[in-house]
Amino acid sequence: MEQKKKKIPTKIRLKDGTVLEVPQDIRFKEKWISARLLIDRVGLPKELEDL
Amino acid sequence: MRLETYEILSERIVVSYKFISEGPKGEIKKVVDYLELGFLNLFNLGLSDEDESTGLNNDKAISNNGDTRKVLATVAFTMQRFIYKYPQARILIEGNSASRIRLYRINISKYLNDILRIFNVYGLRNSKWELFERNISYSAFLITKKNNFI
């Protein structure tokens, strides 16, 4: 049976309300979304924030 | 004076390193991708199998080709090459499953002394980054080049 293709969002919303377009490179969309949202949620280590 | 500007966009960089895993299941093409996220010098590291028939990479593949240690050592080698090319890069490793994250953690722990000669390693725990320590579970890793390493 053919599997349904998972829909990948074309935009994401950050904590501050900013809406970002998801890059259209099909190989990496999900990774980009996941990493972008993770860093939006947790930020960077303190030592790296000031650099 | 602060002038109003338009938002600017830059092309993303994807740096790929390819190698062939050899083992009981034959030859399996592996790809290590560093995807520029477009902010804070962050790059996402992904390890996947290359599927020649579709042209797509499968990062969920579990190849079980009996060479995990060599594969991960090769990934670490790509990291050295990559950081030499992009010394300001911050490499984010999320892993796509708990088992893969665990595998990364075990191997980082095993070679931590060597890794720390070149890199700073952070682990994500309870939504906070902390310096990597052995025997602690993390949900993601962040790796940067040490300032004194040329």
C-alpha cells in the first residue's frame, strides 16, 4: 500500500512571533525546521552567546 | 544613528563528505552533511545512507554493517576537515532517534580526551546547554572549535 507523504510546513513561527519561510531544499527541510525550532527554544550555551 | 534596513537573505551552504562503509552487508554509501542554518554560524550535522535509485539520502537507515566505530571515526574526521574550512562554525547534532543520540554519546564519551584537544562539546539536558560530561544523557550536542586550536 502506498504511504501518505508527510506534509512539511512551508513556514514556521518563532517564540517572538517572527514567521520564517522554510528553505525549499527538499533534502534538508525537516532538519532545518527541527534545528531552527530547537535553537529558538533553548538558545546557545552562555559562553557562545557573547561571541 | 540606527538606519532601517531590509531583511537580507544569503544562500545556505551544504558541505557534504562521502565515503563507503564496507562490511558483511556489502558496500554502503554514506554521506555526512553540514547544513548551514543561516543564523549564529550554526550548521546541522547529518549522517545518512545514499540511495542511488532515488537520489535521496536516508538519515533513518540502520545499516548494521559491523563497522560503527569506523563510521563514527570517519564522521569525526569530517568534522576536523569541516572546522578547518569554517573555523567559526557551530555544529549541531540532534540525531533522529534516542538510540542514535545514545550511540553518539557513548562514542563522544569514549574519545572525549582526544575530542577536547580540538573541540568544545556541549550537551543539551533539560533544555539547557552544558559542557559535555561522561555518563550523562543528552538530547543533542553542540560542537565548536577550541580557540587555541589552529
